[in-house]
Amino acid sequence: MHQEQGTRSIPELLCPAGSMEALRTALHFGADAVYGGMKRFGLRAFAGNFDEEQLREAVALCHEKGKKFYLTMNVFPFDDQMDDFVQTARIAQEIGVDAAIVSDLGAVVTLREMVPELPLHVSTQASTVNTAAVKHYQQLGCSRVILAREVSIERAKCMIAQLGGAMEIETFVHGASCMAYSGRCLLSAALVGRSGNQGECAQPCRWQYAVMEQKRPGEYLPVSEDMNGTYIFSAKDLNLMPVLPQLVEAGIASLKIEGRMKTEYYVATVTAAYRRALDLYAKSPAAFEAELPALLEELGCASHRDSDTGFAIDPPIQPGGAEGFHQNREYIARAVSDSGAGEEARFLLKNRFHAGDSLELLTPDGVESFQAVPFLREKTGDVVDTLGIGGEIVAMHTPCRVRAGDILRGEVRNHRR
């Protein structure tokens, strides 16, 4: 549990680190811990992930800041993969990861025997939904269980009471959800030969489907939902910000944000919002409730699908629909150095913006709004009103203090609102 100054103990905020950039961003905006994978054995094969040298750097950075790094090793390994799986775990233990996240029962038993010093967390992929299973994992030497997304807050609360503090319970609070039971889906493997259980999911649940009658080949009949089509398998995103108080009071040890395939802008926005929410609730429930509308609006600034509270209160009723992604702000740039109010701040450009635009600076302390002024293009020394070349450094006077890692955002020009 994370102890915040104030009157309440609040859970650890655990954020995704699909790359070193995302890791640094998560730490900058208030994560207590991050989770990420190496090049093999994590269920996000197409994230940036970490090689051995990068993992050493990532773990060292986390520990330097008093934070934790959990390594995802949650594939379901076959016998011919097990030797490499164990060797990867040995490397991770030697590097000093704070735990390995595993799914498979055989992986748990093998790692406890072969790498006994490595703490183990049981992945949500294990579909743990009852106290008996948690106690079994405890007997096997695991220290934490990430519950299946299908477990309601009330059931989690009862489970924690029965455990009496013997095991930590973690739950997902935000991000994409899977239409299968805790993500244990074979649809991708069956349709395109890419197994979600080996980290290679093609997300066919997000595709658009139609019906074809056997005697009318080639005549596709849409399953009508709206003008965009129908996504009958596609779950809505998860957003448990509205029920954060219930999660805290239930005794959840760690609140997990999904998104190892997401951008650093997404990680910054969602991490900052949940950090502020938890800190507000630690001070008083009334402070949290007063800011809840603003916190929900802030979450809408990052790319997201329509969302609901999943199974947290009641089972979800409808699929996600065909609306696709929305966002209310666009990632413009990331600050690369510190500067004071009224000074020239330096930014690494991501998307075009114009002098005169209304911009927002997302910081760990909140959001500062100001109007863009003509800025310096460092590569050429020119002062310009607009630039759209990603990867260039620009310098612009800002009315507020800027710290390296802060995110500049503005009007949505390149993405759906």
C-alpha cells in the first residue's frame, strides 16, 4: 500500500512501461510502480519492451526514485520454452526486479523451485476469481494476485477480508478490456495465427463483422448498430475513476492501469489523473468528489474508446460499439529541460502547432493554460509561427514553470475527438 500524507492509506498506483520513454513518463507523473516486459515471455510482443541492458537501466532508475519495477512474464510457456523462461527469470532476479508477473501454474511451481529469491505476482491471465485460488497461490509462495477483471469490488472486498492481510490483491482500474475471460482468448490465433496467449494478439474482436447466409455467398448482411458498423465482440474500455473510493475502502493493494502499447502522452495523462485522484481521496472523500468531474474530463484528453466500469459494480450490458477512439486534446511536445516562469522552454516536437493556439502544459502538479507565441526552431535558428516536423527541438517563452518531462498538448488536428 502507498502511504500518502493525510489521514488514509491509499493503494499503490501501478502504471504501464512499454518503453523507456513511457517508464520515465509514468515516474514523472506520479506512478508508485511500473510494469513492463523483456523481449520475450510478456503478453505484449509488439511493445518496445526491454533487453537485458535496458532492463538494468529501468530497474535502477525506478529504485533510485524509490519506485518499483514488475516484470511481465505472463505467457503460457510450453515445455520447449521452459528452460529459456527460467533463464530469463534468473536474469531478472539478478538485475533486481521487484517481482515477476506470471500466469501459468507450471511457471509458478518451476520458478519457485528454480529461482526461489524472485517474488511472484499472479497475472490477471490466471483468471483468479475466488479466495481458495488466492490461498493456493499463497501456499505456492506468491505474494500478490491480480484478480480477473470479472471480479466485482464487493467480491474483492469480501475476499480481502477473508485473507486477513496474508496476500496483496491488485486490480485493473483503467484501459482496454478483452471480450474473453481475463484475456484468455483464442480468436486471434484461430483467425490469423497470432496467439494472444503468446503476446501477439491481432485484436480481431475490434474488427467489423457482418452475417452471410449459406445459400447467398458474397452477400454480406450487416448486423445493424449505427452508421459506423457493428463491433459485436468489442468490449468498452475500463474506467474505474468514478468508483475509486470503493476500491480504496475495499483494501485493494495496487491499482493497475492497462497500456503497454500506449503512447507516452496516454501514460502521462492517465497517470497524472489517477495520481491526483488518489492524493485527493487521501486528504478527504469530499475533496475527491468535488474534483471528480474535472478528473473524468482529464481522462478524456487521451485517446480512448467509450468506457464503463466493467464488472466492478454490475456486469457490462453492451459491447463497445463502432465509435472507435476519441480524445479531447492532442500531444504537441515534451519538455526536454527545466525553465522558470517567463523563460524560454525547450520542447521535443511531436505534432504541429501554431502561434496563437491555446495550449496546455500537463505537469505532475496540474495543468497550466497559455497561448503559444512565435518560437525558435533550434535546428535552423529561425523564429517561426508553426512547425510540424516531429523530432525537432523548439524553444518558446512560457508564462509558467516547466520541468523536463512535462507534456505540451493542444487542439486536436490529427485524431478523432
